[in-house]
Amino acid sequence: MTGGEVRVVLPAVLVALFPGCPREMTVEAATVAEAMAAIDARFPGLRDRICDTRPAIRRHMNVFVAGERARLETTLPPGAEVFVMTAISGG
């Protein structure tokens, strides 16, 4: 499945692990899973920091599309913005 262009926004703490990786990038994707594969193609290993082996989004990461928490199966309309964030916890 191939979708339109979407914008992926990554947290600074994550891009710091990948020299040259921008905080924002545009990729072709129809689902969150395709967006993760596309950013991993540019920066190998990046997807593994966001997704686990099930495959699913890691517990300590959150992905939002249109203000809603997303899963890998979440569809992306052309022009969507995908925000990847580290989970915030308190105690």
C-alpha cells in the first residue's frame, strides 16, 4: 500500500542517537507502519527505537495522528502529521 506524503516529527532525544537525522521529515506512507519503515530506510535502526518485535509501538513511546493516539495500523491521509513522543511518567 502506498499513500501520499506525510510529515513525521521526532523527539530531540531520539534524533540525537542518529547523526544527521532531522527532527522532521516527509515520507510516502499510507499507515503509521509504512511511515516507520520509510524513516528506518533513511536512518537504519530508528524504527527499532520506536517499535518492538510484536510489532507494535513500544510502551515508552507514543505516536499521535490528528491529535489521537495511533497504532501501527492507523491509516494516514495525504498531508497527515505523525508525531512521535517519548512517554511522560511521574511519581
